[in-house]
Amino acid sequence: MAGKKSIEKWEFGDFQTPFLLAKKVVEVLKRNHNISPDHIIEPTCGKGAFVLAAAEGFQGSQVHGYEINPKYVDDANKEILSKNLGGLSKVKEADFFDTAWENEISSMQGQLLIIGNPPWVTSSELGMLNSKNLPEKTNFQGRKGIEAITGSGNFDISEWMLLQHVSWLSNREGAIAFLCKTSVARKVMRQVRQSKEHKFFGHIYPIDAKAYFDASVEACLFVLTTETGHADCDVYDSLESTTPSHVIGERDGIIVSDVEIYKKWRHLKGQDSAYVWRSGLKHDCSNVMELEEVDGGYINGFGEKVDVEDTYIYPLLKSSDIGNGRVKSYRKVVIVTQKNVGEDTSEIMKFAPKTWDYLIQHEEYLDRRKSTIYKGKPRFSIFGVGQYSFTDWKIAISGLYKNIQFNIIPPMNGKPVIFDDTVNLIPMGSKKEADFIYMLLVSHPAKEFISSLVFLDEKRPVTTKILRELSLKEVAKELGLIEEYNEFVMSSKADNQLDN
Ligand SMILES: C[S@@+](CC[C@H](N)C(=O)[O-])C[C@H]1O[C@@H](n2cnc3c(N)ncnc32)[C@H](O)[C@@H]1O
């Protein structure tokens, strides 16, 4: 179990910034953004790395540090005095959530810089720790106010704090410079864009969070400068870069990861009703539903031998298989209880009695599935299933992997392959069609278009929502292959009519 000290460290997001990193940040602000503030605020300054770096780097500015931990307040003030910076710099003991920031700030005239490294902890983690170190304490369980601000019940405390800083600068000039998770920077940018006056321009500089904080998360220096414009966000390669490598922005109602590349291929955007991306199968019960083939029989996730008919069994490829290109054979099979969402499952009893018995024997796990989607549905229901699940040929891409890698998936062992729900797929009528559509997807225009929408550092970078932004018809036109495209669409329409 974690000790008291490490729990407190977690609760207060207590990871002090190395002085050298704080110094580098100040250099970036001066070199790339010409910042010369009159007043500098470090709202959660800890032992004062940013207070000291800012006092040394922006000589003549007044530096105001605030910190909840009295020991750190002492440490920081001692360091300030020992460096002879006491004339213009001071750290006060203060709880961010109780401080009357409007009063503090109104007495500071001129350009304001808000700098620092807030706690990297989420509200749900604090909930687990039963912590009170949260905004709007009395209202927290109600969460309404916070949800309205952050758009979610669970939020990063740093996101909430950054949005406060944004509001402090709503009617004055200045800048914000914070170390935070890159996902937080993007969420704050989204909020900024939603405000009517796009007053801020964002700048993201990736930092190595593992090296500096031993944290396995994508993190950055996030700078917001007050400039009117698009509310775009420049992305740099590192703290050493002087020019951005690309720009993130909102175009045509979507957040694009590279506005220049998107601009080049935006004519490929469009809904393509002939080829629609789908998600794979959702059952929320892998120990029961996923089986491994061993010595001609099956073993489930509990290590039990399973004797079931082949009727409802299909080869399974998971995101890890697709993402790693392991698509020539399968390691597991899955029980697919329905052909369509909501279909009556009682017929399993008739067509495959051993399978039905197996499901009944494990009903406690299946009936206990938490998601509300299973409520009021036939027993042993699954989701992410439809006619599209049962075509022999498919094109698939993992949603979780940090590469954009499409795969053609043939039938295996005489049956169509089923994917887990983190895989995106399009059903194909034949191998020939799969080869053709694959060629469109891996073409330079399609790849660039998709890459301009994908944020590879997201938990699930490739989603059906993103993939559906690309019209394969437009790609075919771009490549001079529209006739072939139309032929495939016509023949799959004809097949569907024959089937019906
Ligand atoms: C990630 S550390 C960074 C410290 C400092 N900003 C730096 O860059 O080294 C976050 C700091 O926030 C302080 N903190 C946490 N909750 C706070 C609160 N409610 N009010 C003020 N400071 C707080 C912690 O004590 C800790 O020193």
C-alpha cells in the first residue's frame, strides 16, 4: 500500500519542477514570445522553481508566489533571500481555491504573466482519496458547475486552474505559461475557442515528462498569449525550437492536428454512404465470451475447458493483433450470440444447446455486466454487431495504436473474422473490392488527410468518427479511379438487392 507521504504527494500533485526546466521555460517565453511582464503570478509555486527562474529571467518584474504547503513557502522565501531577489519577489501561503484572485490581480498594473506547474491530478483520483483539495468544495458532489466548465464529470484539476487563469486575463493583456498534460492543453484550447472573442493564441512545446517528473504521460509547456485571431495553436518540436512545426486549429467544425495539411486535402472531406466505418464487437465479458483453442478444444478466461458447438464461434482479432500487424492467423475465438443488436437470443438453445448451457452456467458474469446498454435487452446480448460483421472480407485498423495502419482481413477457418470494439472496420464484398479500397486508403492523399485529423497522443487516436470524415469517393476521384469505384458500389448494391 502507498505510504501517507506518497498519497499526499499524489493528492497535492506534488512534483516539483527542476530549476533548470523552469529556467528553460523562461528562456522560451523571452526568445519566442517577447514576453516582458510587469507582474508575474505563480499560483501553486511549491518550492519556487518558477518564482526564482522568473525573478532571475525577468529582472524588474514583481513576482508573486502562492502555495498551500507552509514548509514549501518557507523554503521558497529562504531561497529568494539567499539569491538577493527579496526586493521584488515573495511567496505567500494560500489555498488556490480560497484565494480572492480578483483582489490580488486588480492591484497588479500592466502586463501579467501567470506561470507554473499545477497539480497533475484528476477529480476522480481526488474523489478516491476522499480529498478536499478541489474547486467549489460544497458543490463538488453535485458537479454541475464544474461539468458545465470542463464538459465532464471527471476533469484534471490543472484544466480547471488553467481555465481560471484564462478568465483572469479576459480583459487585460498578458500571457499564461504552464507545464501540463498535452491532453489538458488541448482541452483548454477547445474551451478558449468556444468563447466568443477568440482572444488567445496557443503554443505547445512537448517536454519529456518521464525524464523530468518520472511520469508516463504526454506533457508540454503550454503557452497562451493574448492575441486576436483564430484561437489556433502552434506546435513546436521541443523547448529549443524557434519556429513551430505545425498548427492545430478548428476548421470546418473539426479540430485538426495540422491545419496546413488539412487545407491541402479538405476537398476529400465528406460522408461516403457506400463505405461506412464501424466499431467491432462489444460484449464486456471476455472471460466468458473469448476462448482459446487448445488441443482441439476451447479454454475460457477462467482456465475452464469449454465444450460448445461451432455455430456461434468466430475467429477473433483484437486491437493488439491488428495494431501489430498479426493478421494472418488468430489466437482466440469469440461467441457471437446475435446477428443484429437486440435480436432474440433464445434460439441459441435450439441451434446450439451446448453453447446455451455454457452461457447459462456463466450467467452470473453476463447478467452482471455494468453498462446500461445491456439493460432490458435479450439475455447474453452483445453490441457492435450487424450485417457488416459477417462479410467474409474486411478492412480494419486499430483505434488504440499510434500508427495509421490499415489491414485487409480475409475469412479464417471458413468464417468471417470478428474484431473487438477498439477496432474500426469496413465490410467488403470481395477480396477484389478489399484490395481496391485498401489502395485508396493507403494512397498519399488519404493518408495525409487522415493524419491531419488524428492526434496520436490521444488514448484512442483513430476513431470511426475521424475515419468517417474521409470520402473514399473523393479519394477515388483524386486518383482518377472514379469509374472503378462506381463499379464496386454498383455491384455491392446489386448483391444487397439479391440478398433481400
Ligand atoms: C506539480 S507541483 C509544482 C510546484 C511548482 N509549481 C513547481 O513548478 O515546482 C504542484 C504544487 O501545487 C501545490 N498545491 C496543491 N494544491 C494546492 C492548492 N489548493 N493551493 C495552492 N497550492 C496547491 C502543491 O503543494 C505543489 O507544490
